[in-house]
Amino acid sequence: EKEIIQLNSLKRESEVLKVTIKSKEELKVKIQTQTNNLEKQLQETKLNIEIIDFKAKIAESEKNLENLEKELREAINKKIELTNKKQNSQEIKLKINALDFCPLCKQDVSQEHKHVINSKEDENLKDLEQNLKEILKKEAELELKLKQIKELLKNLRNQEREQEITRLKIKDKEQKE
């Protein structure tokens, strides 16, 4: 009879252990499911952060592009201004050399006076030429930078699209599961 009691006790313990094992296995499956879900959420969060990062980089590049375009417009305007001033100086030189009499007071215009004005305008032309060279150099640099930023923007937008496609594929795959 002792053996029967002991056997029954062992059977009960066995049943309890079986239930405990089954419970632990169910818990394990539940934990694995939660882990998988958390990993998917983490992946999505990373993708979203990267998308936000792309948007920030794109916005920054667009702002840089806008600033460079403004600088380029200013440089072009300055170049036009300098070209006009240069043309003015050249016209002054031509007109003063052609003058024999002052149009206002009708006095003779001396060669010395013509020489002084020509020298002044030659100096002015020299300065204008130097400024024009600097502006042309700046304009070329700005155009190169603009080209580089436009290429960077194109690449960032392509990467953003690719990332969005990947994110949508992952989301679609998850919904199918």
C-alpha cells in the first residue's frame, strides 16, 4: 500500500511537472513572439530615424543650395556692374581724347588735362579688371559648388526613396505574416 501511495504521489508530481513544463513552453513561445515583435519595432524605428535623418540632410542641402544660388546671383550682378563701369571708363577715355574744346565753357582742353583724365581712368580700369577676375573666379567656384550640392541632393533623394521602398516591403511582409 505504501508503494501505491508513493506511486500515486509520483504520478501527481509527474502531472504537476508536465503542466509546469507545458506552461514554461507556452511562456517561452510568448516571449519569443514578443522578442520578434520588439525586433521588428526596433527595425522600423531605425528606418524611421534614418528617414528623418535623410529629410534633415535634404533640408540642409536645399538651404545650402538656396544660399549658393543667392551668392551666385549677387556675383553675377556684381560682374554686370563692374562690366558697365569698365565700359563707362573706356567711353570717358574715348570722349576726352576726342575733345578739343570744353562743351560748357568753350575753352581749349589741354593735352595735360587729357593725360590726367586718361591716367585716372587707366587706373580705374586696372582696378575694375582685377575685381572682374576675382568675381569670375568666385562665380566659377560657386557654380562648381552648386553642381556638387545638386548631385548630393539627387543622391540623398534617391537613397530616401530606396529606404522608403525597403520600409514598405518590410511592412508588407509583416502584414502577410
